[in-house]
Amino acid sequence: AQSVTQPDIHITVSEGASLELRCNYSYGATPYLFWYVQSPGQGLQLLLKYFSGDTLVQGIKGFEAEFKRSQSSFNLRKPSVHWSDAAEYFCAVVPSGTYKYIFGTGTRLKVLA
Amino acid sequence: DAGVIQSPRHEVTEMGQEVTLRCKPISGHNSLFWYRQTMMRGLELLIYFNNNVPIDDSGMPEDRFSAKMPNASFSTLKIQPSEPRDSAVYFCASLGVDYEQYFGPGTRLTVT
């Protein structure tokens, strides 16, 4: 069965430090891959997505993610974190041919001033 | 566009009562999703519709839960009878171009 693993439940970084959030998926073919962000009390918002082509994708708010087929990973990165980035981040896959999203369990990011 | 609209934003009810959550997707979006979010289980897909037809309801917990989409601009999720373990935030999302999901603000349900 398809699955998404986000191994880090909580991550704390200092403002201005770099960030990498990990995401691994289990699926036979390359699915569509997404990162969403959820601020407290709000719904999820799309940060970026990967369908095919260039394996490094740019998103909103200065985020980027790199698809690595050999590692079945789609890690999210940001060079310099801002206090406003504190939120919960979800990785998701959509198996090709469906609309069914499979979300990871999320990583909660805390940013220290 | 106002985005995905959900009502009510908060609902507090007593065990055994019927609860109806409502969702208006973004105009022109053909697929609609209902999710439940809790601390224990995270974000769970309950059901999704395409062109008003339920496609996958394998996530619906039990017969107490039902969902309908009578037309392209309205969907409901009903819980009857409600139980304390149904307390959660329920999100509705509609699917735009390029598979992007647009989430509503959620309904926080508390069953006492």
C-alpha cells in the first residue's frame, strides 16, 4: 500500500538557520508529490509540488524541495528560516491516475528567536 | 473567489445528537474531499467526490457517518448519532488545476 513517512514529528531551529524536513514515500511508480503548510487554526496551503522534470522545485515563501527517485524522498528545504515559518508541514503523494491524496503525519516546526 | 467555505466554524453538541457539517467548494472545481484531523490520528481522508459522485469512501469510520454532494456547489458531512470520539477538526477541500487542493478553514467539532 502507498504510504508517506515524515520521520520528524517536531523540529526546532533558530531564526536564520537552514531547514530540511524529510519525507519518504512508498509507491511503485513516481507519484505526484506535494508539500503543504498549516498555520495554527487554519487549513492547509500548498507550498510546492512535483510532477516530473527538474527534480528541484521552487515553491512559495522561499521553500524548495528535491525529488530523489533512488531514495524515494522529497525533502523540503529553506536556506534561512523566519519566525513566521513556525507551523506544521505535511508531505503528500497522489498516485498517478487517482485524485486520492495520502498525507504524512506532519512535522511541527518551532522557530526560536 | 472566496475560497472553500465551511460552516459552522465551531460546533459543540451532546453525545447522541445529529451533526451536519457543510461545505461550498470553489466554483469550477470538480472534486471535493472531506478530511478529519486529530492529534492522535493526524489528517485522515474520509471521502472524496468527483463530479458529485462519491469515488472513495473507504475512510468513513462507520455507518454513523454519511456524506452527500447534491450539486457541484454544496456538500454535507453528517454524523448521527455523534460520539465524544468524533471530536476533531473537519476539513473540506476542493481540487483545482494541477491537482492542487484548496482547503477550507475547518469546522472544530466538540462532542460532550
